[in-house]
Amino acid sequence: MTPDPSPDHHPTTSARPKNLLDPGFELTLRPMRYPDFYEHYRNAIKNTWTVEEVDLHSDVADLAKLSPGEQHLIGRLVAFFATGDSIVANNLVLTLYKHINSPEARLYLSRQLFEEAVHVQFYLTLLDTYLPDPDDRTAAFAAVENIPSIREKAQFCFRWINEVEKLDRLESKADRRRFLLNLICFAACIEGLFFYGAFAYVYWFRSRGLLHGLATGTNWVFRDESMHMDFAFQVVDTVREEEPDLFDEEMGKQVTAMLEEAVEAELQFARDLCGDGLPGMNTASMREYLQCVADQRLARLGLPARYGSENPFAFMELQNVQELTNFFERRASAYQIAVEGSVSFDDDF
């Protein structure tokens, strides 16, 4: 018997969607509708690294040199790392993959999920190295419940996941706006602000000749996160081009308010980590840095700056540019696969 060829027989694949957020599960890769997303996937494959390539042995001796305040900071930092990327991976699976209806984009999202798994493995290895006591490691993984400054950041993430988690299809403009806000939250606020704040602490140690292993792994995580943000913002650009009425003045205000809330949550974390201040690292400087980063995220979305702050951490620009512009020159001793090209970080800080 011949199968029923009618459109109702395969309702999710029978007709190609007109727009990126149209409900369904598009499978057609030729002709390719979104080749830029496919290039993101190809570039991510070239960016492969493994946790086994990160040498943390020298960090153990450095940890013994830290002051009590610095030891508190690093303990809080690795506690945040313990679950931060798992939250991002959960949102990727529960929300982004379900609603970004492009096979090219889903290829990239599949690759991003692998990268999040590598990050989780890196932070697990980091905790096993930095916190040899099993009880300390258990406490670190429970930080989202027991440490107020980390719990607030986690609740911020979960609130935006919950906004769209139960949406099976983006049928209305309201649904699509909710999805865009979730996507922007994870790109601009979580990967683009929370993680960037954490990276600043890492490079502060590195600028003082400490924790080189942590900084090396962070360089590679930083590269991944930059690509994740770039992809997410390109998705936003595509949706705005296809459906310009979705990203209206009201959404712009919501995005700005969201970033303001993220800055305040990250500042509470900074107060917890820095206490009364450490040499070269304090809450006031971190506030300026976070505000500067937030303005960069707003600018990428075509929105007015909120703060007008400048980056106070010279070690961020010097250290990151030195390490990351050499990214493409690395070979098997540092990366499994080398990448050809160049990279600019002018827009990141």
C-alpha cells in the first residue's frame, strides 16, 4: 500500500518554514538557507581541545601560596564553575535546540553541547585537583543551594529557562519574544557576563604569575564561549531581519533591565569573593568591568549603552590578547586541531 503523501501525514516536515522560529523540524540541508550557521559549526570543529591537554600540576603549589582571602575567592570561583556550564547545557537542550528550526543551526547546537560537556569535565577535574577533600567537593557542587551569591545567579538562570521550558511550539509573537529573551539572557547575561566576570578573576591570578593551568584551560573555554555568543547573536540578527516587529522598543527595555539585574547579581558574587578588597581586585573595580561588558552586549544588540564605564583591568586586555591571538598558531601540544585565520577581541571588552 502506498503511504499517504498528504501534508498531514508528516506535519512537521512536509513544508519548509518561512522563518527561523517557525514551528516544526526542518531537515533539508540543500539548498542551504542559513550557510553562516553551518560555518559556525565547521569553525567549532576546528576548535577542538580536550581536558587532558590542561596541566594543573603547578597550580597545586600555587594554591598553598595564596592568602586566606585569595583562597576564599578561588574556592567560591570553582564552586560557581561546578554547575555554571551544566545550566547552560540544560537550556540548550530544553529550549534552543527545540525552537531554532534550521538543520544548520542544530548542527552547531549539537557541537556546542559537546563543548559544554568538555567545560563541565574541565571544571570537574579542576575541583578534584583544587579540593582534594571529598566533603569540600560535595559542598562545591551544592553551592547553588547553599551559597547565597551563587544561588542568586542560578535562580536568575532558572527563571529565564522556566519562561519558555513548557513551550512546545512558538505559535504567537508573544511566544517568540519570550524565546528571544531567553536566548539573549543566556548569550549576553550568562555566557557573556557571568562567565566573563569569572574569567577576570582567573586572569588576575595569572597576571601575578599564579595558577597557570587554570588560565590555560580558561583560554580555551573563553574561546568557546565567545563563539557561543557570536552564534546566539547571529540567531537574534536573523530573527530581527525576518520578523522585525518582534524586537520592538519594549523588548529593548526588557533586555536592558535584564542586563542590569545580571550586573547586580554578579556584583553580589564579587562582594562575596573580594570581601574588603584584595590587591588589584575589589568590588568597585569589578563593578566598572561588569558595566563595561554589559554595555558591550547592549551595543552588539543595537541598544544604547547603560553605564558608560571603561574596563579597569589592564590585565584582561593584555593577558587575553596575548594568549588568544596565538590561538591559531597552536599545534598538537596545546590543541588537537589547529585553526587557520586571525581573531580580534576589540568588541569583547
